[in-house]
Amino acid sequence: MRLGNGSILRRYLLRLFLPVFAGALGFFALILEMIDLFANLWRYLALDVGAGAILRVMLLYLPTCLSYGLPIALLFASAYALGTMESWNELVSVFSGGYPLYAFISPLVVLAALISVGSFFFQDRIVQPSYRQKVEYSNVLLQKNDSGSRSNVAVMARDGRIVYRADYYDDLNNTLQGVSIIIRDNKMKPIAHYEAMQAKWENGHWTLSELRGFELKGSDPKGGDIWAEASMGSYTSPLFDEPPASFRNQNLDPKQMNLKELSEYMAFQKRSGLPTFAGTLAEWHKRYAFSFAPLVVVFLSCALGGRYRKNVLLMSLLSSLLAATGYYIVQMVTMLMARTGLIAPAAGAWTPLAVFALVGVLLFRRART
């Protein structure tokens, strides 16, 4: 027989959980901010960087810190709330009243599911752009040269039928300088050659300016090729649709890209046969896998939380840090294995989540209810 109103008990659990979660999220985000600050502090001091500029770097890094701190804060808050109720013997009353653990923690699971969905969009639309701005701005402050622009660019597109070469690619303005484009037929025989002073990315195509072109018109009686030359102010073609991402400096960090940019970068690597494709594909899978982390850690912490009767704060904090450390170590190892081809890219991203979900299920089955 159930005792009391279940909705009142669940609201009580949320009242215990939410303030602790907000405080823990701020605390863990602050720790991550301090780690990044002190890692670069000596460089800031050596280059006489002002406090306002340093504060701007920290503000740009804040969404990333919140994203990384979110699973740890959820784990800690869940474990602390249930541990507090256990130390006050309130869980005994809940279970004696006929409410099993899985029903009692349902508000936390629902909240974690909503946070998982929200964190996916937060990661893609806020975290990635702000992190890229943070890296670019800190590189300026620290006098580092790290941009997507590069010189002496060569790119093959459309299965090798279009070959681009440029003296310089300007990533800021999406322009190519000193451009040469060769078009080949299905047998890889050149049928057109265009040279231009500049090409600009407009409306999904490259527009060439100050163009000089050569097009194959046929063969002479002796079997030689007949080429016709043409000069024009500007020219574009539906064939010139290789996106700017293909021309960028390929040393760019995929962590700075949103999903759309990451997909374009991944497609370019696949077309070009670059060995880094596996690592980029693993990073793409990790974006989706990481969004499920809040749901898994809440499930795990609810299985752990009722085990603490003494030193609840310390034990909750310790278990949260140990679980988070274990998760990131497993993720680091599996992602490294995915990049080197030892396991599939999808396995590198999803294995840590699957491992901790399994641990949560096993602990939950042994949890008191």
C-alpha cells in the first residue's frame, strides 16, 4: 500500500536537487576556467595582456566549461540529494510507503532527458562558436598564428575530374588568389583550363575574376588537340562548387567546428582519402554520444546515492569526480584507438557511454529499493 502523495515526494526531491545542481555546475565550471587561466597566465603576464582581455577569454570559454561540467554536476547533485535523504532516514519512509526507487527518481530521469536534448543544441549552436572565438582571440593575445588560411593550395574535386590550385586561400573572406582550375573528362583527359587572378565563394559557387580560359574544341587531322582561348571579366560554373572547407588549413581542430562544418570537413577528407578521416568521424559520433551523458550519469548516481549515510557531501563529491575521471579516461583511450584504426569510429565514441550505462544498470539492480 502506498503512503502519501507521490507528487509531493518528487517535488521534495527536486527541491533538494536543483539548488545543489546549480551550485555544483557553477563550481565545476569555475574549476575548469581556473585550470585554463593558470595554464596561460605566465604568457599573459609576459605579453602584458590586460585584465579586460583575459576576462573576455574567460567569458568566451564559459559555455565550454558549462558543457564539460554539466554531467559532473548532475552526477554530484543526484548523489548528494539521495544521500542526504538516506542520512536523514527519509528514503526508508519513501520505500516503506510503497514507492520503488525507479518511480521515486523519475523526475530526475525526465529532467536529465530534457537536459540531454538541450545540451545537444547548446553544444552545437553556442559552445562550438564561442570556443572557436576563444581560441582565435587567445591566439591573437598570445601572438600565435593559427588560422584556416594557407598558401599553395591544391584540391581535387568531383572524383578527380576538377583540380584546383591556388597561390593563397583567405579563410576570412572565402577567396582564392592566383587560381588555376583544370577540368577533366571521365577518362581524366583535360578538356578545359581556367586561370584567374581571384575567385570568390558566392551563392554556392566560385566566381572567377580577370579570367583567361582554354577549352578543348576537337582534334586536328594529325590527331593533335585544338584549344580555343577566351578572356573575360568574370565567370562561374555549376562545376565550381567545391566548398571553402576543402581549401582550409587542414590542421584546424574539429572541436572548433559545429556539426555542419564538421560534416563538410569530414566529406572532404573522405573524398581526398586522408587518413585523418577516421578521427573526424569519431569526433562526429562523439557529439551525439556526449549529449546522452546527462541521462547516463543521473541513472548511475541514483544507484549510488542511497548508499551514503555519513559524510554525504564528501562521498558524493568523491564518487562524482572518480566517475567523471573514469569516463574521460575511457573516452580518451577509445577515441585514440578509433583515430589509429584499431576500432571503428562509432565504437570509439559510443563505447564509454555504453560501459557506464552498463555499470549503472548493474548498480541499480543492487540498489536498495
